[in-house]
Amino acid sequence: MSNLIFFGADVSKLWFDVALDGTPDVKRFQNDTKGFSCLAKTLKLSWQNVFAVVEATGGYEKALIDFLIAQGATVHRAMPFHAKSFLRSLGRNAKTDAIDAVGLARYARERHAELRPYAPPSEKQAKLNQLVMRREDLVRMRAAEATRVDHPRYRDADPCVFKSVTRTLRFLEEEIAEIDALAATPEFARRIEIATSIKGVGQRSARTFLAFMSELGSLDRRAAASLAGCAPHPRDSGLKKGRRSVFGGRDAVRRALYLCAMSAARSNPLLRDFYARLVANGKPKMVALVAVMRKLIVMLNAKLRDSQRQDNLVLT
């Protein structure tokens, strides 16, 4: 444990700043393969002893994380909220890339025992994630074009303008259909079948859960609810009992879970009765719906966990 080298990296699109805990120097490298090679030559570390914290920056950190793991380092991909909260706790008001890198190195030293190492997704898992993300982009574009079709500015415009809108809308529909076909891979068929066995969860929602929450089946119920963004957080202080609220989690999962919960609250006998009981007891409808969301993700996590155990028993 005493041999660990604590490494912090603040990443942007063009470069990344690196700090080693206990040393004053912060070094900057290009965020590309040339920069990674320069990093290895400059620092000359025993990478197997390195514990690195790299803050998530919308995907620009991925190549650096892959490089560090390939060298043998242990890497924690820090969520911005957690990293920023730690940096603010140091009492520093200034903010630069170098200061953030130093703070992340200190975060690695002080919290490494509690931080979960980043595990790269499999090639198939990464492909599913990319397909579902692309589908979300296309769905947002389709919604915008569908609004224009019915708007007088476009509906009553010159025919060539309206034709452009309808042609774009048709193209987006075709792209979404192609993405759906590509995402319906046999590798995830069993897990999707298990997910859709819960009334209220459809094929597309199941793919979203598996794409953005690959940990499902290996979590406890509290961790599953927290990652999905539907775990209630208390707001109590002294004699004050604040209203519980939910925040954080993975946006795509939370959005899909909300739609599933609305369906389940009507069509799933178990969850319909649960929702009705909460409303009858005076809970606001949105609070009751969030409770259904939490129950859904806990059920899904449990079903996938039990399926994995059964598969392991069969294999042994």
C-alpha cells in the first residue's frame, strides 16, 4: 500500500494536465497518442503501482484511461460532482487545470481505498452503448422535425421548404429503424428477455438499461436505485425533517425508467396496487411514481442477478 503512486489528471479536448501527489510540478500533454507516448517517456513510472484518478469530461478522457489501464495502472473515473465537491472541500477558490490535477491526485491518495476501479466495457457492451446513445440523438432530432411539420412557418411555406422537412423526417425514421435493427443483437437477447418479463418494460427501454447500466445484476438494491437516480436522499437537520428528493444517477436510465414506471403503474398488477396504495396514503402522485421507478430497477437488478446465478450453477 505504501508503494502506491497517486496520479491525478484533468482532461480537456486538446490536452490533459497531470500531477503526482507529493510533487509540486504539473505537466501538460497533448490528448492524443503522441501525448500518451510523451507521458510514458517523461514520467517513467512503475505503472503497476499507480492509482490514477481521471475526471469524466464527456468522453475526452476515454483514450487516456484506456492508455493508463493498458500500462497496468489502476484507474478511477471520477464523476464531476464528486471530484468538484472534494476540490471545494480543500477551501481553494481559484480554478485552473493545474489546480484541478493536483486536487485529483490528493483525492486519489485520501480516498483510493473507497474508490471503485474503472472496468472497461467489453467490445459488445461498448457497441450497444454507442448505438443506444446514437438513437437518443436521432430521436431528439426527429422530435424537432416533427414539430416543424405541423408549424405554419413550414407547413404554409414554399413547397420546397416543406418537402425538405418531410424528407429529413423520413430519413431520421429510417436511421432510427436501422439503429434498432443493429441493437437487437443476440448477445443481449437473454438479458433483454429477462428485463421485458417485467410488465411495463419494453424492448427499447431494456436496451437502454443494459447499455447505460451494465452493472445490473451485480449490485445491491440501494446501489441500483442510486445509479438509476431514483434513491431518496434525506434533507434533515436538527428538528427539521426535510422533504426527501432524488437527484443524480444516469440520465438516460432515469428517463427510460420514468416511462416504464408510468406504464407499470397502469398495467403491472403488483406495481399498480403499490402505486395506488401510496396515493391513497396521501403521497403526491409524482412521489408515488418515483417509488415505482425505484421498485422497478430493484426488481430488474434482482432478476438479472438470479439469472446469472442459475447460469453459473448450470455451467458448474
